[in-house]
Amino acid sequence: MNRNIHDHIDEHRAAVLLGLPEPELRRYSQISGLGHVENDGHGQKVVFTYEELRRICLLVAQSSK
């Protein structure tokens, strides 16, 4: 899949943007099925689209109520 580098964001940066620890972001990702694994030449990493981050943000907000 040929993707523009601006189409997705890696797990570490996503956690920083959302203000979540990486393990917590990983948990929300697994629960919701959001995010996907890509090969970056050095191995596999989880990446998110901005739409997926928006949806995770909504899940986090709902769970804090």
C-alpha cells in the first residue's frame, strides 16, 4: 500500500497527541479494533489515521464519564 507519510501517525506520536500513555492507547486500540500494523523497513509498527485517532479520542471521553 503506497501511503503518503501525512496520512497516518505512529503509536508513540499518537499517544503524545492524545495525552495517553502508550499502553493505554494500545488497550483502546485493541478494544476498538482501530489502528493497523505496517512494515517500516525495520519491523512492524502500529499506525493510526487521523480519523482513527478521533474515534479513539471519543472512546476515551466516553469512558471517563
